[in-house]
Amino acid sequence: MNPYEKYILPHFINVACGMKPITYQRKKVVPEASGRILEVGMGSGLNMPYYDPSKVEKVYGLEPSEDMRALAAKRVANAPFEVEFIDLPGEEIPLEDNSVDTVLLTYTLCTIPDTAQALAQMKRVLKPGGKLLFSEHGAAPDESVKKWQERINPYWKPIAGGCNLNRAIPQLLEQAGFKINDMDMAYLPGTPKFAGFNYWGEATI
């Protein structure tokens, strides 16, 4: 790990993912999580304040970065429910089949190298009748913006921790066997268009 990845990148991600428009999205999605929850890509714990404690039994926070977990420690310590960190990437989820009620994805699918494997693992651990909640940025519908995403992505990815600007979020979910029951999409105000097209909603299996 180079010095940028260790000392600068975690703080850059914490600030970028804590911007007001993204926080507003978190406030829409996170309170819907309930029961035993798997949060994939917990990062610096930015979702912690928006869980509804009356609905939460336990949160498993999957986060492979030690530095991100260190940033999350204070937010996790203040949580009024049990949080257990899992020090593994999204492609490796060490939970039993059908063991969680909710999978939560917020600004995570953009960085997972093998999205198909990771989503297959999420589907495996989700109980029948459970839900996958998501708020993700991805490929824009406008060709002019999409072209810029394609141009910028090779340069953006290494400085943004592997983040891809142009992933087709709905297609990735559906290809993994999830059924999208409810979804909204829009450019988030106050964000650059090439990084600001968001998809958010709920999917089941």
C-alpha cells in the first residue's frame, strides 16, 4: 500500500461520501433497513446515524480496509445496537446462507472488483423475503455524460480507491438474480454530472 492509499485516500473517501447530497440519499435508504443487517462496504461508518434503532437487531459491517474501519470506530462505538466488523471484501462474506434480513449497499458497487461474485454472496446470505436496499452512483442515461464517464474513468479509478463511474447498477442487480421492486434515479444536485447520477431503491430475490 502506497502512502496515498494509506494516509490520504481514506479521508478523501470519507469527505466525498459525506457530501450533503449523498447524505440526503443515505437518510432516504438506511432507515428502511431492519432485523439482522449486512452493510457491504461500511467505509467510515457514515450510515450509522441513519439506522432506525427500533428496527435493528444487529449490523454486520463488511469493510476490508483497516484504515476505513479505524475512521468508523467512533461512529460504531456510539451506535445503540450491536455492530460486528467483518474484515473481508464483498466477494467473501463469511455468514451462513439465509442469515440476514437486509443487505445494505450505499456507494459500494462502484469499487468492488468482482461485482457478480459479490452479489451472488449477498443473495446467498439474504433470507427469503428479505430485501436489498441500495443507493449507488453509476452510468448516466445521457450519451454526452456517459461519454465523459468513459473518458474520465481510467484516470478517476486509481485516485478514488477503485471507484468506477460507469457501472450499470440496475443491470448488475438483475443479472445477479435480484428483482428490483422500487427504484428512483436522478442526477444529485451539487455533484458533478459525471459522478452524480444515482440509483436508489429496494430489490428482493
